[in-house]
Amino acid sequence: MFCCQDLGDAVDRGWFYRGSKHGIEDGRIVNDVDTEYYLRAASTRGYAYVGMNYCPFCGRAISLGLWAAEKKK
């Protein structure tokens, strides 16, 4: 389900959130990237979530919209 084992391990450790942005209830989203993957960082009020289009470990497209666009090429 993940592009690489490193990303899967990071999600399991809680470093990243994978899911709908509407499922984030313990913090706020910092940027406007339309994605299903968010970097989770401790903040003064819960967590700050940063949306990501590309995997920070292997560089592949991980957001569904971007992945579908690259797949059509």
C-alpha cells in the first residue's frame, strides 16, 4: 500500500498521517497541498500537519491526484 518500506514504517511510528484531511482532529493543516499523506510535527496546540505530494524517502508521487497524473504520461 505504500511506495516504500521506509514510508510504511514512518506511518506506523506516527511520524506521518495517512488518510483524509477531514480525519485530522488533533491539530491543524499548515499548507494547502491536496493529498492523503501528512508529516506530523509537534506544536504548541496538538500537532501541525504538512501535506506532501512526494515520498521523502524514495521520491515517488504519493498523493492520489498527482500519482494518477503521472501514470497517464
